[in-house]
Amino acid sequence: MNTQQQRSLHLSLMPSVAETASTPRENTDWREAGLEEDAGLVLLLEALASPVRFRLLRLLAQEGGNLCVSELVERIPRSQPVVSHHLRLLLFAKLIGVKRLGTHNYYYILPDKLKEIREALSSVEHLLQQRREDQR
């Protein structure tokens, strides 16, 4: 894979604009509105879908945040470039934040995004419960 291809990779598994524009669909108005609404949540869930990223998030939670890359590398069996790559993806998804102190970047969790995930999954669970009750 060349550098240009690597740059074009992104976290989301959602189809690109070009793919969706070339796909014939009926009733695209409500479908596209639903996709756009859920795209942010899907991005968050995809960010959590990696065992390495989920472990990094757990480490930040356990330590109360404010860990630099070298401290994270000590706690996870991955190289510094790999840890940095996964941290960038978590930053892109806005699950974590970063602050620079001296020569180090310190990472911390942004709880609003976790709350967003929890609320979305809770709404799905609520709809499922409601459907089960309606079927009784």
C-alpha cells in the first residue's frame, strides 16, 4: 500500500459519497437522513471495535487519564508507532483529548462521547423492550 492509499484510509466503514451517489435507491430521502444521523455513532462504535483502542481507552479510564504515549506503551504490548496510530484514531473519533505539557502529549477521555454511545444503545434496548411488550 502506497502513502497516498494510506492517507485515503479512514476509520469509517460507511460508504463513500461516490459509492452512495452511484447506488440507485428508492425512498432515498428518509434512508439518507437516517444514515447521516447514525454516521457519527457508527464512527464511535468503529473506534471502539479494535481491541487495542478499547484497551487504550480502559487504561486511560483506570489511570484517570493524563497518560503520555510512553506510559501507554509500557502498559500495552505494542510499539510506540502502533500506539500513536490508535490514539490518533481515538482522537479523530473524539473519544479522547490531548494536551501538551513540555515535550509530551498527555491523553484523556472525553466523557461526552461515551455518554452519547450509552444513550444510543439504551434507546435501541428501550425500543426492543417496547416491541417485546407489544407482542405479549
